Amino acid sequence: MAHLPAPYKRFVKDYPDIDKAYSALAQACHQHGPLDEKTRRLVKLGIAVGLGSEGAVKSHARRALQLGASRDEVEHAVLLAMTTIGFPATIAALEWVREVVKS
């Protein structure tokens, strides 16, 4: 839980039963269907980019890289958002990804 934000850690501590149920739902959604693990992580990265969540972008970029996605694949997933969410939001997400790649 090193990269998890403090508010999330507090939520898990304060509401373990809800966290357990949410985690089970997340796992069921993640495993359902034909997409492989790396592809699922890249899709989730794209969703995080669209949401504009720095923490989620960094988390999903980190996990995609850990699963063997290349830097180019991760950046491509971000660039695909440009024509939907716009240039400034895409550039911000690219910077967040680059922070993860550097670490």
C-alpha cells in the first residue's frame, strides 16, 4: 500500500467491510471478459485520463508498466484521449505518466 493515498488508507481502516465488498466487485469486473491483464490496465489508464484523476493516472500507469506495458504503449493510451478530452488535459496526463516513468 506504499503508493496509496492517505484518504484511501483511512477509508480502508474505517470501513473494512465496505472495502472488502468493493474490492470483490472490482476483482469480478476486472476478471470478467476476454481482455488480458495488460490491456485491462491500459483501458483503466484511459478511463483515469478521461476522469482527470492524477492519482488514478499514476496508479494505472505504474501497474501497466509493472505488467510489461512499454512506455510507448502507456503514452499511446494517454494520447488516444486527446481528441475526446482536449489538449490541456492530455498534456497534464502525459506529465503525470512521465513522473511515474522517472521514479
